[in-house]
Amino acid sequence: MNSRQRRGVILLLLSIVCALGAFAGVLSVINDVKSKVGPEVDAYRLKRDVAPYTPLSAGQFEKIEMPERWLSKNAVTSLREIQGKIAVTTLKSGSLLQSDMIVDQPALQTGEQELAIMIDAATGVAGKITPGSKVNVYATFEGARDSDPDQSRLIVENARVIDVGELTSLKPDEDDRRREPTEAVPITFALEPIDAQRLTYAESFADEVRLALVAPGSDSDIPATNRTYELAKDK
């Protein structure tokens, strides 16, 4: 082998060594990035807005992959977690689904209907009503004529609460400028059809609707004679 061939072999070996060094450097960078980012896991992003209390289905979400270390501990990583669940609040399009955004779908008994109404925070039992509570619903009505007395009536007895929403600010009607903005809470009940009608009527036409919390583990039993109250008849 002459000197020219030896130089060629040496340059080839140097090129191989440099290539191996560069490859090792790339592998080192990749391993370093992987060690910082970590393994990827499935997550689920909302395709569109979902209204509160709406049952959840797989079609409302799209699967994406994200580094596990970047996800919160309560991120939903399997759609099995949404089975039998409903949205607890408005879910915005593009948001990652988390377990604190959903709750178990309330179980209705045979013949019951689910009905939600807004209850003024000042006239409800603030902070004491929770899912599973039982309440009596009272409503006050003005007399049909000026000569008729105002009345307070027990509208629904032992109404079962299945959900309590978040406190919401309400503006008074435009024709009632004297009233200040109020805060209300959506309360969802499981009711028999006739009680659902009574409660709907009271919400629409009563001056006020109030809730009275029934002692846990018991039912109220108010006689028919005590379900309507008029001040003039109070002895």
C-alpha cells in the first residue's frame, strides 16, 4: 500500500469516527429530551361545547397524545371513565376533559322526573342543601283580587334533591327596576309528575319560592290543614 492509499484509509476511518460521534450526539439529545418530557399517554379534548347536566358520550371528544408529566392528576385518560356521567358545568370546546368536570348521572326511580329550577340563595337553605337532601318547597302567592288574602302554600313535600349547581348572579327584570341583582342556585329534583307540575307552576307564578330542609333520615308529615297559611287565620 502506497502513501496515497494510506492517507485515503486514514481519512475514511476519521470520517467513520466523526459520523459515529455525531450519531452518538443525536442519540444523547433524543434521550435527554425523552427523559425530560417522559412517556406519552392518551388524553381527550372536547370537540364542541357541552351544556351542564348533559349525558356524556364518546362522540363529544377527540383523542390526543400528550406527555404524561404535562397532564394534571385528574385528567381523564380513558373514555370508560365517562360511562354513566354528566357534565357538572359548561364544558368548553378544546378543553381537556378532567374528572372534576363530570359527576355520576342521577338515578331516577320508576315514575320520577328530573326537574331543575333556580332558587334564590337568600330564600333557600344556603350551603346546607346537598344531593340526597329532602326539602319541603313553599311558595307565596298574592290574592287573585285585592280583597283576597295573600297565601303561603306547601307545594311539594319531601322533594328529593339530586344535584346542586353553582351560585349564579341574576339580573332583575327590566320592568322591575327597584330590585337589586340577586344570586341564585340551580337545584335539581327527582319528582313525581304531579309534583313536577306543582313546582313548575310555583316557579312561574309565585312571588317567592323557599326551601325548608327536612331532617336527614326522616320525612316530613304535615297535615293537610297546615299546608296553606293566611295571616288573618293565624290564631
